[in-house]
Amino acid sequence: MIDVTINEGILAKNVQKAREKGVIIPTFAQMKDPAQVPETIQARLKNIGLWDVDPLNLFRITWKNERKDTGGLYRGSNFIELPARLTGVNARIIAMVGKFFPTGCHKVGASFGCLAPRLVTGQFDATSQKAVWPSTGNYCRGGAFNSKLLAVDSVAILPEGMSRERFEWLSKIAGEIIATPGTESNVKEIFDKTHELKATRKDVRIFNQFEEMGNYLWHYTVTGSAIAEAFESIAGRDGHFAGVCLTSGSAGTLASGDYLKQRYPFSKIAVGEALQCPTILNNGFGAHRLEGIGDKHIPWVHNVKNTDMAIAIDDNDAMALLRLFNEDAGKEYLVQEVGLTPEQVAVLGYMGISGIANMLCAIKFAKYYELTDKDVVATVLTDSVEMYGSRIVELRAEQGAYRTINAAADFAVSLQGEGTDNMVELTYPERKRVHNLKYYTWVEQQGRTVEELDDQWYHQEKSFLGVQRQADAIDALITKFNERTGVLGK
């Protein structure tokens, strides 16, 4: 569970620094329901851009921002429904849109969930420590952004092979940037760098998204409820929530599935991964291009015991659809030959590479279970194409100009041609097998104990179920912190 032990000496220093920098910290309840955000803050947000480095943008860490670059307030859950003409399945697929978070990605929420409890308990010293954000891409962006807003120094760690856009943006926000060898498949190299930092520097605190339960809690509380609201807004009387399909990454987003299963007991949780490095499906090896999806290990925050299915996605399909959805010839094909409206095509840019992979997981899930038009499947678009413009340029250089014939082939093969191969329903023994893979990363390499590992399986009230109940307690600490700074009153 998340440690909420108070260190009063450091807490007092954090309060003083927040007072000096004009920082107000939002609660989980406010991120879940922005109607609870004070009117004085909402009034000031009308003059602040979505990506502005302003502490009040902490109150835009929600799925319910208006789709505006500047001055937007709040609306219902941000999601799109993917047309059946596009997906080729009868089931209704809804996709939560991460583009309208600050930084254009929901990872600002996951990183907030890790940092905020440490600040308001005094377990992290904002006056002398640097927050280290190890990541395969977006998490370190979210962590660096939140650090800046919370008046905290930051260190971003990510693989050198990630997209150019990420590094360019981080150069303006993060205090330090460390590029590790490899790409999204090289998570161990990131862990090795964090070990080096802990051994050689006294001024750092590691916020590892793969093991920090604040990541899990934020998605359970905020993302889970946002998906439920999106479903209920379209379901009607006969709608059935069939499940949520999400690529693993840090596995934080999968916590929303735990929330949804409790609310809709007959729903399922499907976890996706890259076919080129199928950790769950086939013990993980190789490298892939689904940016932001770290692999070759099972994240500590993944509640494997509650996962129903594993789905492997060919990264060639995701890269092909990145071009189909964003090249002029592809967009024209989707309108003229597939029959989508220009408006439906325009929002396909809300999908980054991992978002496309999530969509393909939902399609395969719907085909496997023969879902009907009464069934709703949910997924998440972590970020948008804005982070991958350089990848499209690279693909153009490698493969040549994109023409109508390419669009027709990609639509037929990589979208309509998705089948039910490379999938497995996880029986109890299968789930236990996957859970046990945590031993090699977390017990042998990262200092966790066998007892902690067993608690995740046999005594979930000490782990996942216990964390689920911590939001109110942490909100109470946040509220008390804000009262001590006095910034809100001013």
C-alpha cells in the first residue's frame, strides 16, 4: 500500500515552498469530478493555456477537459466512439482521449499519483531532492511537467531511441535528461540507471511507475470512473459493458479495469503487448516499435490475478495504421472508399502508436468473444499523433510516398484483417504463471520480498484492494496541506 507516514520536518519545508511558489494541489476527488474545483480556480483557468507551465494546470489533470488549447474548463468524459465501418466489428468501441491533458498525454495523472502523496506526507523533500522519472517516453514527460508545476526539480530518464519530439519537449521542462541505451523494449537499462543514481547521488528520489502504487491508485480512481461515465452516456437501456482492452506499459491504466470489474461484474480485462516481444504470451524477447510500452518484465502494479486475456499486436500493423490515419492519401481513402465522414477521420489523429495498438486489442477482443452491437468495449488513447510526426517522416523515407494502393492494403490487412491469433484466455494457472514472472524483476533485481509478492496474490487487502481505498485518506492530507500553505485562500 501507499505509505502515508508523516515526516513533519520535511513537510513543513514543502508547505513553505508551496506557499512561496503559489502551489495548490488538487485532490483525487477533484480530478475525478472537476465540478468540485473551486470557482476561483476555474475563473483563472480561462486565461491559461492547456500546456502552460502554470501551477493551476494541475487542476487540468482530468479526463474531462474541454477540447481547447487555451481557456478551456470542463465537460463530460473525453472519448470517441470508433465507427463499425472502420473497426469491422459490431461491438461498440469507445476510446478515452488523452490528447486534452496538459502535455497531451494522461501520464500527467499517473505521475501526479506518485509524487503528490510523497509531498503532502513529507516523504519527499521539495527543497533539496530531485524527482527522478524513469520511463519509456510519456511518463517522464508527465513527471517533469508536474515537477515544474509543483516547484520540484526533476530528472527525466528515457531510451535514446524514443521519438525526437519527446526529447525536444523535455529539453524545455526537465532539469536533467538522461538517455539510456535502446528503445521501449529496454526497460532493464532504465532500471540499471536508477540503481546507479541511487548509489552515486544523495539528492534524488526515484518514482518508478512500474512499482509505484500511486500510478495504480490514480487510474483506479480517475480513469476507471471516467470510462464508466463514458459507457453510461452511450449505453442506453440494453447496453452491456463487455470489458476494457489496454496494452500493458507500466500497467497503471489496467487499474481502471479493476474499478470497472467491480462496477460491471461480468466484464473482462484484456492486456495487450507487442507480438515482437510477447512477455506474457511467450516469455518476452526481441524489440518492437510500440512506443511507450515497456516489456520483458511484469510491472509490480499489474494485478495479474484479475486479468482475463493477453493479446499480442504486430507492431507492423500499428505503424501501417499510423500512416493510414495521418497521410493525405490514407485519409482520402477512408472518406471516399470506406465511407467515413471527414469529422470521423479527423479524430483518428487522437491516436498515437500505443493508442492504435489499444484499438487493435479491442477489435481482436470483440472478434474473439463474438460481441454484438449491444456490447461496449473500452480502451484508452494515451497520447496523440503529435508525438510521432518524426516517425511518419521516417516511414516515408523508408517505404516511399504513401498512395491510395498503400491505403487500401493497410486497411484490408492491418485493420479489417485482424484475427483472433496470438491471444490467450488466462486460466487460474496461467495467471499464476504470469504473476510469478514478477519474481525475476522485483525480488531478484529490485529488492522486493517474496512475502510482498505473495501478498499480491493471496492477501490482496494488503496490496491492490487496500490501495483502492486510500484515495480519501490522501485527499485529506492534500486538503490539510493546502490549508497550511494558505494559497487557495489568497
